[in-house]
Amino acid sequence: MKSCSQNYVTAAVFAALTIIGCSISSMRVCHKQRTHRQRLQEEAVQTWEAEGGAVAAKDDEEEIAART
């Protein structure tokens, strides 16, 4: 028969593994959503530029260089 402390250790290990598993799963879902949104945004920008929209500056340095 297991002692009381072994039951607590087993429960704590199980809880820790469950939390780690849920955290990893959540991170994967967030990464997948972020990748999907980024792809949609890139497609929208390409479509907008193809229809004659202005080209958006990638960062502030390119914008400053374009002004001078």
C-alpha cells in the first residue's frame, strides 16, 4: 500500500504534467493563429498594392530615407 506522501507526490507530478501539456497546447494554438493572421495580412497588402495602393514602408528608417 502506498503511503500518504507518495499519493501527494503522484498527484503533484500528474498536475504538473497536465499544466505543462496545456501550456504547450495553448502556445501551439496561439502560434498557429498568429501565423494564419500574418499570412492573411500579407495577402491583403499584396492585393492592395496590386490594385494600385501605395506601398507601405517596412519600418521607420525606410520612411525617413524616402523623405530625404
